[in-house]
Amino acid sequence: MSDQTPVLECKGLSISYYTRAGEIPAVVDFDLTVYPGETIGLVGESGCGKSTVAMAIMQHLGTNGGITGGEILFKGRDMTKMSDDELRKLRGSEIAMIYQEPFASLNPSMRCGEQLMEVPLFHEDITEKEARERARQILIDVKLPDPDRVMNAYPHQLSGGQQQRVVIAMGLLSNPSLLLLDEPTTALDVTVEAGIVKLIADISEKFNTAQIYISHNLGLILETCDRVFVMYSGEVVEEGTIDSLFTWPRHPYTHGLFGCIPLPTADKNAAPLRPIKGQLPLPHERPSGCYFHPRCNHAVAGRCDQQHVPMAHVTGSAEDHRVRCVRWQEIDHTAEAPGGEAKPAIEPGEKVLEVDRMKKYYEVHDRSLKAILSGQTTKYVKANESLNFTAHRGETVAIVGESGCGKSTFAKVLMGLETGTDGAIKVGDVDLSELGVRDRSAEQISALQMVFQNPFDTLNPSHSVGSQIARVIRRFTDENDEDKIRERVFELLDIVKLPRDFYYRRPRQLSGGQKQRVGIARAFAGNPAMVIADEPVSALDVSVAAAVTELLTDIQRENKTTLLFISHDLSVVRYLSDSIVVMYLGWIMERGTTDQIFNPPYNPYTEALLSAVPIADPEVEKREIVLEGNLPSVMNPPKGCPFSTRCPRRIGEICDNEPPPEQEAAPGHVITCHIPLEELREVEPVIHVPSPEERQSTSGAPRPSPDPAAAS
Amino acid sequence: MLILTLRRLASMLLIMLVVSFLLFALFETDKLDVAGKVLGPYSSEEQREIWLEKNGYNEPFLKRYVVWVGNALRGDFGQSIQLKVPVSEVLGQRLANTGILALCLFLLMIPISLTMGIFAGMKEGSFRDRAISVTSVVTTSIPEFASATLLSAIFVFSLGWLPGTSSMSGGFDWKQLVLPVAVLLLYDLGYVARMTRASMAEVMTSQYIRTAILKGIPYRRVILKHALRNALIAPFTVIMLQLNWLLSGVIVVEVFFAYKGFGSLLYDAAVFGDIYVIEACTLVAVFVAVFSQFISDIGYTMLNPRIRF
């Protein structure tokens, strides 16, 4: 491969932003070589400079950013010295970019077709008619089912997956030699993500396109890339091939990242996640020496905090495996236990929640002329269709599903923000499904508390942290003594591991992880019997998410609280929960214990969902199931089984026309499907996790020696 | 779209009805007062009673209102007390005069302010942006009576280029139109330019503009094709609101320059207590306000494809 000329070379690239506080170096001394057809992954948490690198390659840093050193060579030509016109000719034709948020990246007031046609029209000598034909063809190539409709549609008329396909089509239209992908699937559902990832891989293979893939998701990087660069605070701390880096991560930060993600080997009791201590330093407050040393468990005073650490080749590993750590030869990561310290499991107690055939329909009034003429002005959105499940004291029950599956609607009914249409939700002996939150007693409200998805918007910006938590205590407990309330708030801050002087701070002075801790403290302030956590960590970075996840389980363990965990991320769900409810378009497709869900027999939807979740472990084998098509609209769901339009195991007419029956595969394990249980039992497991003996990385198989004597 | 239009029209009618009722109740509940206004302060109680009887004022209040609305719909607003001619006659002429003023203002203001706003917003924080923004703030912060005095001092008294009054007594004269339009323009220009600038600046930082630039299409096209349409959605509504502002805004200018328009008519009527003229003028003003809202609602949905019915 190295005899080819590289598509892109970054040599000693340094990028700074100029703000009121002065020059802030965002990226320091960045080296990268990309060969044709190669896929490079850039991983790191937010603020590490990975998007800045992409924007520098595009030469689009905005008015306050600039390249302060080094060069970017595109096919041998230095891009930093190009004129605007030369750059314009490269952009979109030779180098294209695919963005994180497809909806924001498309012009809302132009039809998709016109936006696509612009690319060939301004880069090639081509007529409008030919451009239209090209645009239409590329839409077929990215597997959009109805290219003519998409051509004439405005972006808001398409679903998220379709929009991202249009953005991808736009990037590929001129057949670029380098494609930059900035978190291309983060905004999408997992099953849609799987389809997009496969599409990008197929197309770039077909055209031999080099790719730079930016993501915070290590699992996705593993599935898509050849080589990977791990960035921390503006510099690369480790680089290598996927195999070498994922199997033998050498840098304590890389290793730390793997400890933060719920891999199939993690277990909330036996091998819990190990969050990285501390926080990412701000760019102008970087420590001397290794930037990571204040957070590193292996840091040695006098060695790690002195000089800036250069990249060193990892002897014994792959040729281009390099690491920026002075102690890499001394640290033996394999000696560490795979997880953190084991914690006691909690025994589930009595039944706390019983959901019995709960239904929630929304009435939607269609005021268009067509609807009025045909007399169909009222439609029903069936957000929840006959939900049945139970939760016990101290148990964690997860509700999993993609957007629009009705999981948040259920949470709303449970919390009393909506009332149920039919059926019952029993907390203790009381049916709460028809009691709105205003009709509930303080006791009933305090028994159910919620941790919200977005910590940035859920705290009142004009009240101090302390007063927001104190209010909950005042409202839900008999305590009236202000001193005691304050004491209780301090205790809660201790529990969520925040310093006590946060009592006086305002939410804007807090980071995302700290805000979510306050959110947790607030939820637990009234000693609730059950806490509903709606995607509590999905807005947070991996290392922060791990810390918050651990905090949540610790408090739950302490208080024997029932946790209802709502998520789309099956790996977190597998890690956290005791039992799982899988939902799709308002239906429960499957429910059972975590083991039952993750092993056959599966509902075909669960099977696809399991396959779609990227796992950052190169030795885990996964069967590939890519779902075609999009989620049907909730306004117009399929008549029979909701999954029938996308199901790879559809057996015939019956799936389209009749609602599927509930089949009990084992006590407590219910599968909603037409396929007979015997057949479902014969399905192979989707995920194969190798036993410790089978693993290369922990057994005596060939691996780089941690012994300095052997290495030199 | 059709449903939206019909619904907007219906709510427009309702607003007009409510306002007209309030107006009528305010001015004509006290019958004797009306008669006093019409017959003058020295008329006797008896004369007023006779006048009331003769003009149907002794009918029930609601019936009088219905008759009044019916007449207003036919364009009959009664007789002006001050000018002794039918209100409709004066009103039509005065509205036409103000219309000329407004037309000239809009023909100049819209292109200039939009261009200024777009150039300023294209590159936020650039020298051009600062220059345009400061100019707009300065012109908008000078009240109309101040700028009218200032402009008159320069162009009428010092340079003697333009006439100081715009009463058009010797027939229509373009020269007399310049100062009133200039005063209004100066004030309004900066306001609309600043709105456009804010909208344009926001659009320029959006991700789809980044997409367009990184697609490698020429900068001109990025601005004209991608930014402009999205950036004009907000100023459009603002411009429609200017129509509304104009009706009251012209009073100062028209009175200052003795321009015979809607504003000076309303002013005179208010000073004299010419209730029929006030009623008519108020109805017209409310109609313009509601109708411009209606146009801006419809236009907004046409400009913004995300809101379609």
C-alpha cells in the first residue's frame, strides 16, 4: 500500500482558535497519512479536536480559527497555500464531507434534487438534464426507494435516514478521492445506522474512496476503519491498525476508554465499568508533560509531568502502532482485571409496578382540505398498544426501542404527564394510568421520579443547584427545618460525588456530567420507590457516561430503588438491566430477562437490533442483519405485525394482516411473533463472545511484550 | 393553504367586527355628546334632542350599530363636522396621498435596507458589517421630528434646494415629496436593515451554508441561492409590519410638512373632535393592520416550505 502516493498527508499540523481569552491551540502537531481506499478512524471525546482536524482539511475553520503550523498535502499539493478558487474546485469534487446532522446540513427551502444537481453543475461541464440524471442515479445507488419523489421533496419531508442518504449521495456525486465523515450516524437510530454504515462501506469500496471517519463510538470505528487515531486534548495519543490498537491498547487513555464502554464482558456486579477519573482539561489549561497524566492511574511524578511526550513506535506490534506515553513499556494492562471492583448484586423484592394491557392512543386532527372532504379528520396514533410487564423492588427494567416506538410515551403516562387510554398501570395497589400528575397525591408523585435525557435543558438556569434540590425535599418530605433540609442537600451532593459548594452554583457553571449528577440528586431527593431514567447518559461523553452510569447503579443499590431505564442503546441496557422490554411502533415485541433477550429464541426485531449495535471488541463475532427500509409512520402503521414491512423472517400474508400472538418461550419470556417457537429456537445466536480461554488479548498468544528488556 | 387562507380571513373579519363595536360603543353611547359635537357647544338641549330624533339616534343601541356598520360597508361614514363634506370623500383623497408617500418610501426602503442588511450579515463582525450596523443604529435612533427639523434646516433654509412645506397647493409636485419620504426613510431604513442583518447573519452560520460552501459552489451562488431565500423570511414579516407603523408614523411627518395625507387628517379630526372622521380613520387603520398581518401570514407560508398546509 505504501508504494502508492497518499491522498492526504498532514504533517505537524497545528490549529488554533483566537478568542477573547487569546490564542487557544485546538490541535497540536497532528500527523496523518491517508492512502487511496483506506479508512481512517479519528476517535475521542468532545473537545479533543477531531472535528477541528476535519474542518482544517476542508480549509473551513471560520473567522476565528487558523492553521498555525504544518502543512496539509492533498495529492502532493499544499492546501494551506491554495487560493480560494483552487480550494473551491477541490471541495465537493475531490474532497467531500458528510455531516453529523443531516437535517441541519440540507437547505430547508431548496428541493433535494436541486441541491444534488449543484455538485456536478459547478464542477463539471455538464447540462442541466445530465446533472438531473446523475442526481437521480446516485439516489438509486444510495438505495433510496423512490428517487423521483426524493428529488422533488424538501428536506423536512424526508425521514432522518433518508436525509442522511441524500447527504451521502451529495458527497459521492462527483466521485471524490477523499471522504470526510463527521459522526455520520450519531443522529440516527441503530438499525438505520447499520444500513448507512454498510452503504458507505460498499460505495467507497466500489470507487476506492479514502475515508476519514470521525466518531466517538469505538464500536463503529472497529466496524468501519482500517487504522485508528485516538485523540486526547488536541493531540493523537495512540494510533495503529484496528487489530493492534483494539486488541492491545497501550495508552492508558485508550485503555481507559475501553473500560468506560459496556462491552459484552462487563457486568454491573462482577465487572463494573471503570470511569476515568477527573475531567478533560480546557485547551488553555493543559498540564505540562503528558496531557493525560492528572487523570492517569499509572502516572509517576517526575516522569509524566515534565516534558511533552513524543510518539513512540510500539515494538513488537504492527508497524504503524505508535503511542504517546513514556511508560508504555512498563505498564501491563493485561494484569488489570477487565472491570472495576466487584459489587454485591441486589435481590429483587416485591412487585412495585404492574403494567396491565396499558394503551395510549393520541387523537390527531387532520385539517387539510382532502381530509375534510373525505370525512376522515380524526386519526389515531397508537403510541402504546397493550403493554404488559412488571417490575420488582430493586430491579432494573429496561425499555428498548428506536425513536417512535412509544417508550417515552409510556414514561409520560407513568409520570402522569399524559393519561392512558385503556388498561392499568398499578404502582402498589393504585391504578395511576388515568391520574394526571395534578390529581396525584404528593406521596404518589414522590414515589416516581425521573432522570431526564438532556441535562443541559432540564435544570432551571436561574435557580442555584441547592435550591432546586431543596425544593424537592420541602415538597415531598415532612421536613420543615431549613437547616435540616440544607444538611440533606449536602448529603445528596456527597452521594452524587459533587463538592458541597455546588449548592450555591448555577447550572450554567456546571459541565454536562455534573448537571446530570444534579439531575440524579434531584430525582433521589424525595426517596422515590421508582426512578425512570430516560436515556440518562446518551448526551454525555463515554468517560462521563460511565461515571454517571456507575453512580446511578450505586445509588440504586444503596436505596433498593426500582429503576426503569429507557434507552435505544442495547449495550448499556445489557450492562445495566435485569429484564428488558423490546418495543417497536408501540408494541412489545419481546420481553424477558436480559439473558433471555440476548439469547435465542429471538423475536426477529430483537435479532436485528442486536446485530445493529456496534461492539468495540474485535474478538466478538456478530451475525450481520441489515434491515431494509425505514420505520413506518406511526400515523399509518402496518395492519398486522408492526415489523412486517422490514422483517427479514417474514413468513407470509399472515404477518401483514393479523396482529401477532404473544408466545411464552420460557416463564417470563414472551415473544410477539407469528413464527412458531420451535423455529425461533433454532436461530443461531447473533453475538458470540469468546470465553477468556479463546481470547488472544488475555491469553499467552503472540502480543507485544510489556517487558522493557525484551522490547529493546 | 386554502383552509389557512379562509381561516385567516374569518379571524380578520371577527377582529374588524369586535373593533368596530368597541369603537362605536366608545364614541356613540353618549348620544347627547354626539349631538353636542355636531351642533357645536352653543346649541341648546332642545336643538340637540331634535337633531337626535331626526337622525335616528333614538333607536336602540344595537340597531343603531347595525345601521352604522351597514353604512360603513357602503362607504358612507357620515358628514365631516369640520369640513362639511362626506367623510368618504376626504378620506379617499387623503388615503391616496398617503399611499403615494408610502409607495415611494417602500420602493426606496425595501431594496436599500435589504441590500444593506444582506451585505452586513454576510460576514458578521467584518468592517462592512460594523459600518452598516452603526449607520442603521444612528438613523433609527433619531426621532422623526428631529430629523425633519434637521433636514429642513439643511435643505430648505441653508441650501434652499427644496420647499419647506408639502401642501401641494399648486398641484402635484415631486419636489415637495422628497423631504417627507427622506425623513420616513431615514428612520425605517435602519430598522429593517438591522432585522435583515440579524437574519442573514444567523443563516450564514447555519450548517447548510457550510454544506453549500464545502460543496465547492461559487460564493455568489451560495449567497444568492442558498442564503437569500432563508434570510428573507424574517424581514418579510417585519416589512409587512412597517405598513402598520406607517399609518401612525406619518402623523408627525405629515403635520410637520403640512402634507395633506391620512395622518394630518386624523390629527386634525382628533384636535377638532370630528368624531365621524375619527371613526372612519380608526376603522381604516385597523383594517390595514389586520390585512397586513394576513398578507404576512400567507407570504410567510409561501416563503417557508416547512410550513405548508
